[in-house]
Amino acid sequence: MVTSTALLTDRYELTMLDAALRDGTGDRASVFEVFSRRLSGGRRYGVLAGTGRLLEAVERFRFGDAELSWLGQEGVVSPATVDWLADYRFRGSISGYREGELYFPTSPVLTVEGSFAEAVILETLILSILNADSAIATAAARMVSAAGDRPLAEMGSRRTQERAAVSASRAAFIAGFSATSNLEAGRRWGVPTMGTAAHAFTLLHDSEEAAFQAQIDAMGPSTTLLVDTYDVMTAVETAVRLAGPELGAVRIDSGDLPVVVQAVRARLDELGATGTRITVTNDLDEYAIAGLAASPVDSYGAGTRLVGGSGYPTAGFVYKLVERADADGTMRAVAKKSVEKAGTGGRKWAFRLLEDGVATEERIVVADEQPAVPDARDLIVPLVVDGAADPAHLGADGVRAAREHHARVVRELPPEAKRLSGGDPAIPTALR
Amino acid sequence: MVTSTALLTDRYELTMLDAALRDGTGDRASVFEVFSRRLSGGRRYGVLAGTGRLLEAVERFRFGDAELSWLGQEGVVSPATVDWLADYRFRGSISGYREGELYFPTSPVLTVEGSFAEAVILETLILSILNADSAIATAAARMVSAAGDRPLAEMGSRRTQERAAVSASRAAFIAGFSATSNLEAGRRWGVPTMGTAAHAFTLLHDSEEAAFQAQIDAMGPSTTLLVDTYDVMTAVETAVRLAGPELGAVRIDSGDLPVVVQAVRARLDELGATGTRITVTNDLDEYAIAGLAASPVDSYGAGTRLVGGSGYPTAGFVYKLVERADADGTMRAVAKKSVEKAGTGGRKWAFRLLEDGVATEERIVVADEQPAVPDARDLIVPLVVDGAADPAHLGADGVRAAREHHARVVRELPPEAKRLSGGDPAIPTALR
């Protein structure tokens, strides 16, 4: 059985559908666009994530008997619309930025084409997935950038909703994290998993020594021992005494990290455990990670701050109708004029202009057909054609491809884009 | 088929299990406690939510063939531990605060008793659910308090992960919201759903008038019309002209709300639509809601800020071993001594002291057996006894009970607890 995603939807999507089917406008060819008016928190760039998950969720956006009978019973839509939904599957087309791609204000990261009826009801699902995953990927990319060559593990599952934890692990991996604590992210999306022990394991035993010995017996000396349950320096000595210099790593989860890390490194070296690594995991965000750049840390674990998008838990994407057919079939650009929320109508294309391999501009072109733009990377690829998703974007293979794509394109950013302070986007957006 | 929750778990839970089963300490009777060291953001009280969801998720915490073969294949645990997991279901006991209850720093909101092995592996799932849902409920309660008698609808689904959206709707309802946009929250948890149309519906039509007429035809004149796609005052006039004075409501989603709302109310009244309500929905949080107290708003919709916990997306709960058996079976209090994260060992009980019905103190008592505390409300109830969950806490009935409980106990707070500014907890916690 495959779980339906159809009710992960705001009621107004279905009431709009109901009214549009009734007056015939539901059949009008339509173009919806996903974009963000600005980058949260004065960030220099955003990282798109969630596309692969979205394509799988759209495939499962079907109304089965359970969904239909509930909608009918609650009177959400008319019986005629219930019948229409029974046959529904998305038969239109979706194109957009590759997963892992960077985006800037008004970048058209996803374009959905189909009848108004078939496209409007996907709004909630599309925005839930892209807003959540891109917020995490954007925060993760900043942490990866701050960490330099040192690897980062995602360990925020205990600080976010249990299913959001899985997608957060996936998004962080795409943005360059090396591993996750979350087992379902490992099984479902192929993210490498890691983790050894919490403080409870030490407290369970009659002594810290007994706990360390038990862990070494089970996992071998290359394991990571948690050394801050009682006294850190005593624990480091016990750890090396039991595991020998092959001890894989020690983990520190509290205290004034720059000071503690320095002292632990010195003690490990004195004890001959020069190859033993130090990993730190205490509510780290990109600023704390940057603050440890000069400390002898070997790897970081980031949790709470990462899964909260480092202060910006949603990416600010909206889903707007930008073009639709008139009664006679002629396509017309449309846009609302609300105060501070005005949009730009029309089907759009997007290019990243490059000079010597460095990004200089996000060029957005309003046009019916794809234009040619020299010295630019074409940003929009087909994702779903006539209802069929390109399998390259799905599952663990899609995640791997997105991670590789991200690693490639993040290198195009100008150096000032790596600044952590708030400011302007790394490159300007130009709408032509 | 019921979906397993077993892999919504950090790898270290299973590696600890593996090592503890190997050295025999996994059988030690253990007491784990969930508490938060502080209230995020200087809030005056927290609202516990997620308990009912948690009990259902614990019931589904079983390792089927798919989970076991993946764990074996990845080498997460030994073959002996795979066999142990195949038979696993939680057979211990869980007690705690009722869902919807208030909590304060160090309140023991959940206590899990069982063998170390069976209790430790629930950590991730317990914290994911309680941290996420309580963060939302706490933010929601502040918005409800700021809104006074005016109803609030939750409409944040597009701004949070698609499954987190469902639990966020549920948590907001428990904390006093009246309805949600999220259909799955309606079906799964019995939360009333609402919603009519987005800007796309107006843009789809050849004119705003045509869109309004289509919506009125489908939903009747008591519907809510969205009036800010083009010019608000023109839209209000069109709306009343088409629907008559029976027009249910107008929704405003942009602009300088106090000014716009005042003007719209005046125009509606001039047009004779004195019963037509005004609902506003523009990125509201508790401060924006409080700022509209003097405006003629009839109801609020809150989304983005609510589902982000109004700046604090996680509640800060931790899951700590506080007591466990020695090799000879004697129970011993345990606690780590990490810098700034030291805990208090021992099984705890909790009471809310009241004077004339007003809460004065959170009393926490370390004791093996439940003590008697006069003039106090006993906060801890049994939730799972010998592996069996109390059905009163489950499903839509559990949600309704939690909402009623919350409405009752929030009235016990002293008046200063309703302040939105950061500060001390509304009542002190005393540990005896």
C-alpha cells in the first residue's frame, strides 16, 4: 500500500477546484510558478531542496476511497467534484531548477503547467516540501561553508517533528553534510548514518570505565566515546587507557568548546592518541562552527539549529498563477497587485550568467519559448512531462545527483557569498 | 498496513542497545524522564502537546522484516540484537502530564519505566514528537491569549514540512485555535477545517466580479471573499453588490492592517453589510495579533509564524536516565554532571500548588512512591501501563480531551502570565 498524499492539502485548494469546475474555468490552461520574493535573514543565496521528494509525493497525490468518502461526508466539495477527484492524477508538466541548485530572489524554481484544476490543488504539497527542505538546505550550506574541510553530521531528529527529521537529514546531506543520525534517512534516501552513545549509556553502568569498556567491546576501539558525562579530562584518560591509541574519536557535548577542545587535544597527544579525533556537538550553528575554526576540532555534529533552519525554518516560497488561458484559449499573463506582494506575470526562463566560471547575475526572461542566453548556464530542466516524472530525480539516486550538483554549483559563487553576516544576495537578479 | 515508526530513530539508540544487551546491563530496570531546563524565549509557561500522537507512535514502534533486514545489512547492530528487536514491543509503563497541560522549567512531563533496553530506544521518537508539538502549542497559546475572544484559524501548512503541518494543526487546536486549513488534520484528528479561495482563483477569472460570482454560486453568500488581489475597496463593493448583506466575511492578506481593516469595516457598514465579518491573515504572530486588538477584526488566520513556533521551533525537552538498577537490583538515582547541563536524579512527582484557584508553584518531589501534597493539583497521570496505552488519550477523542484540559488549566495562571514580553516563568518551580 502506498500512502496517499492527497489530504496534505489546504481546504481552499479543493473549494477553489469545486467552484472552478462548476463555472468551467477549471479547464483553462494555466502556468503556476514557485518563487521567493526575498532571501530570509539577509542570506546571500538559497539552496533548493525537496524536488525529488516532491515528484514522489505528486505521484502519490491520488484520492482513494478513504479520502473521497471523507471529503464527501464533510461537504468539502460537491459530489461532482468528488467524482472528478476519483480520476485525478497530475497529467501536466513540471520543470524547474535542479535539486541542490542555488536560488536568489524571484528565481522561478518550479513551473507547473496544466489545467487550472489539476495544477491548483498541488499548491499546498509543493510549498510544504520545498519551503521546509530548502530552509534546511540553505542553513546547512552555511554550516558546511563555515566548517571548511571538516565533516558535518546532522543530528537534529530529536528537535523536529519525526517525519520532518527524515526530510531534514536528506536536505542537509544534499547541501554537503556527510552523515546523519537518522536511520530512516539512511534507509529511505541513502544518507550515511552515524552515532554511538548518549550520556544515558554511561549513567546506566556502575562506572564510566565500565560503560566505555562495554562500548569498545561492542563496537571496537575505533568507536567514538562521549567524554563529558562527569569530568572530561578523566574520561579522556580512561578512554585512551581502555581503547589504546587506536581510539577513533571522543565527543564533547557541553562546556566552553574552544577551551575544552584545546585541552582535550593536548591530553590526547600526550597520551599518544595523536590519531584520535575530536567531534563536538553542542547546539552548533554556522556562527559557532566558524568560531571553532582555529580549534583542533575534527568534525561537527549539528542538530537543533540546523533543523530549525538556523532561525529561518521556512524558505518563503509562494505558488502563484502567472499565466492562464482566456475563454477563447489565448494565454494571458496575470499577477496580483496586493500591497508589497505584487508579482510579475508570464511564463519565465532562468539563466545564471558566468564570467570565468564565477556567477555574476541571475537572469530571468519572460517568454513563451525558451530563449538563448550566451555565457550562461540554463537553470531550468524538465522534471515531469505529461504526468511522468524523470526517474533521475527520484530516490537515493536523485539525492546523490542533487548533492553532486550542489557541490558543483556552489563553487560558482563569488567569494563574498560565503560571508555569514546578513546582506544583499551574492548576485543580482535581472528580469528581462 | 500500519506504518512502522521504529526507524524514526537516531542510530545511537540502537548502538547503545546493542552494547547494553551484550554486557547484560540492558536488563537493568530504568526510569527515564522528559523535561526542559528552561522555557524558550523567556516565555512565561509552556504547553505540553503530542502525548496522544506519541502513544500511538509507540504502539507502532515495531521492527518488521523491512526494518530488520536493513539494520542487519547496514551492520547497525549485531545479529543477536536484530533477533531481540524482532520481538520488541514496549512492555513498560509511561506516565506524565496530561496533553494540553502547562509546564515550567524542569517539570517532569513524561516518565518512562522499563528495562534500559526497551526504554532507551524510544528516546528519539519521544523527543521528536513532544518537542515539535509543544513548541507549536506554546506559540499557539500565546496567540490565543493575544486574540482574546476572537477565533484563530491555523493555516501554516504551506510553511512547514507536509507531515509536520498535520501535527502542527493538531497542536494549535489543543492550545485553543478554532480551526485549521489542513484537511488531513481534519480527517485524522477531528480538527474543524476551513478555507475558501486564494488569489489564484481571482486571477483565473476574466474579472474579480466573475471570480466572486463563481465562488458565491459554489459556496453561497455566507462564504469568505478574498478582497486584496487588486484594489481592496473596489473588491469590497463588488463583494457586497454580488452577495448582498448576507456576505459571510472578507479576507485581507496584505497591507497596513489596522488602517485597511478600519476602512473596510466602515465601507461594509455603509453598504449595509453590518454582519459581514473581517478576517486577516498576513504573517501574524502574537505581537501582530495584539497590535490589532483595537481594530474591528473578527477573526485571525495564523500560519508561517505559528508553525515556526513563533521563533522557537523546538521546546527544549531532553530524555534523561534518572534512576536505574544496580547489578543487585537496587535502584539508584543517576545524573550527569556536564557543564550547564547537570541534572537531578531520581523518580519524580509533580504538583501544581493553587491558592484560590490561582497557580502559585510547580512542586516537584523526588520520591519512590507518590507523596500527598495538600492544596495542589496532581499533575501526573498513567498513560501506558505494562505496554497498554489508555485509549482516552488517543485519536480525535484524545485531542478533544486535551483541548478541554488546556482551556481549564490555562485559567489557573496568574494574570501576569499573559504578558507577551520575555521574562521569568509565571510560577516558580520548587524541587523538594
